[in-house]
Amino acid sequence: MNTEDFVKGVYQTKEEMIKSYFDNTTKTYVGELIKSLNIDSKQMETLKKIIDGTLTDGFYSLLVGIDGGASIGNNLQQEYKLFDEENNSLTEDITGFAYDYFQESNL
């Protein structure tokens, strides 16, 4: 695995979460809460955009934080290094790939 594969996997996880929340055939806690709102389709689309934006901001901030471009929580801003089982770095230019997947895809 390389950094792009890692970031792409995080992005795909976000997309799968959103899909599962709004899929009537999948039972999730969040999905059940959404269904309980009994909102119309226009409101549902707005809610979907809100959740998508929230997850995008959260995952993007975490990835940039790993790269040292932002602090994670109240901790000092610092760079972290992640490696897979084969000792391949998963954090080379993580901010660039995070921008490509999480910001460029939303423009």
C-alpha cells in the first residue's frame, strides 16, 4: 500500500458511510435516526449534503493533522508517520492526496 491508496481508502470509507446512512436496505444507527425524522426528499438531500460535508471536514482534518498541517485535538501540531505491515510509508504527501480526494472531488 502507498499513501494514495491509504487516502483513497479513507475517502471510500466516508462514501460508504454516507451510502449506508441513506440506504433503506441497510440498518445503521445513524440511518435509523435519519429515517425517524420523516422529512421530505428536498430536506433529505440537504441533510445528506450536511452529513457529507461534516464527514469530509472530519476525515480531511484528521489526514492533514497526521501530516502535521493541523493539530489533532488539543495536542501540539506535529507530524506523524504511519506505516503498513510491510513498512511502507502511508504519509508521504498525505496532505496533497487528501486535498485531491476530499476537496477537489467536492468542487
